Amino acid sequence: PVVKDPKTAANTSPKFDIGRNFANKIWNASRFILSHIDEHSESSVQHAKLTALEDRWILSRLNATIATLETAINAFHFAEAATALYAFFWTDVCDWYLEIAKARIKAGDATVQQVLLHTLETSLALLHPVMPFVTEEIWSKLPNRKSMLVTAPWPEPDANRVDGAVEAQLAMIQAVTSAIREIQNRYPAARGKSAVLVPHDEQVRDLIERSRPIIEPLTGVTIVENAVNGAKPADAATAVVTIGAGVRVYIGGVIDRAAEAATLGKRRDELKKFIASHQQKLGNEAFVNKAPAQVVQGLRDQLAKQREELDAIEQNLADLGP
């Protein structure tokens, strides 16, 4: 809701803040990209020649987002379209691609410049209907720009650039990176320490090995062991990646076993209560038939996540020992 600020008498709303922060994000990301692009750079990308996983991933996400937008707009689901745009630019472009490719960007890699310019150009075109002024201003600063964004054609999705396998691989890398960061956030003593990764199978091990240049700079750790039969270090904090085949992440020498067991035990008991409550609701045929479909599906999704977390906690408690 819009309310009047008692100090400034200006109309305010949390949604205004979201929009302002997003506009700032677009502006700052665009300024960073343009500061690292040659003025003669071209936005055409030869997809077949791309070798870096992150380049193929961001173009896959871009084209999947265009397709999602077309479906949402054609169905007059404008909120869904705006949400998809927000998630793509803030999360995929800024939080992940720019961070992963930062070293290549600063080194002046020609391929990453092309991918960046193409992604920015297309993102501005997609954002223009909902954020016309800031996108038009940024568009005017792109290399070799002679016409206004408002007259530019709407981007068309290229199904050949949507690659589920590439997205699954990057999702695994993101999950491993997030797991390491989770340990670092829970245990400040883990920062700067090395990590041991125990993947479920050799395929995941090989992916992690190829992705060391991504994972290590993003987390500030050195992966000292990456083996299917890897051993857990003493007094190690643990995080479990549950997507795909799964990975166990260890950073040794950071936990108090008794305190950790107590914390995990408390969370385990909470999860068991939540799971029992959700199972009871979903087992009630009257509730399932009468409740909105999205509510029922939301409960099912929540239940699945809680079961995954409970399994991970049970395994962590078993690793701690008696």
C-alpha cells in the first residue's frame, strides 16, 4: 500500500523501494558492462563457437526468459512477465554471470564482450515496456547506437540456444558455491579454510573439477580434495547439495561437536513437526479438493524441501557421531 511519509510528506511504498533498487541495479550493471566493452564491439554472437560454460548458460537463460515472457504477455499475465525479467537480470546476469566472468571481463576477452553486449542489448529491449526511461537512456550509450530503443524490434527466442544440460551443469556449480558460502556464513572461522568435496559419482566429480576456476574465486576457498570416496575432515562443518546426483561439502576444523549436534537436533525436531502438519493437510481429501490449486502445490513443494533438509540433517548428525 502507498502511504504518506510523516517526515517528508512524500508518497512511499515498499514496492517503490523495490523498483528504485532494481533501476539502480540495471544502471550500475550496465555502467560496469559498458566500461569494459570496446566501442567497436559487436553484439552478434556465434553460438557454435562458444566454449565457456557460463557463456552458453547465460544465452540459454536469456532465450528461455524471452520464451517465458512471450507466454506470459500473450496470456495477459504481466506480473509473471515482470517477475521473470527481474529474476533474470538481477540473479542470472548480475549475481552469477557477471561474477563468474569477471576475470575474463577485466582481461578484455573478446567473446565475453560480445556475450555481454548481446545480453545487455536484449535485456534492455525486454525491460523497455515496463521501465522505458532508464532503459532508453542506457540504450543511447551502447556502441554504434543510431536509433531509439522504442523503435527496436522485440527480441525473438531462439530455441536452439536453450540448453537444458548446460543449465543443469551450472545449477550444480551454483549449488556447490552456495553450499560453501552457507558454511562460511554459519561459521566465520571457515572463511579462508580449504574445502573437501565428496560428489556422489564421477560425472559430478568431473564437472566440479572443470569448474574449479568458477567455484574457488566465488567462494575464496581452495578445493583440496574432490573425490567420490573422499573422507570427512575432523570437526568439519557440512553442507549437502541435493540437486542432481548430490555433493557433500566439508570445511574442517570449525565446529564444536556438542553445540552443532544440539543445533541440528533442534532443527530436526522442528522439521518433523512441520512435515507431520503438512502431511496431515495434504492427506485431508476435503482440503485438497477445496483449496486453490496453487496453495496445494505450494504445500507439496514446501513438504518436499523440508524432507530434503531433514534427510541432510539426519546425515549430518550421523556424521557427528555419538
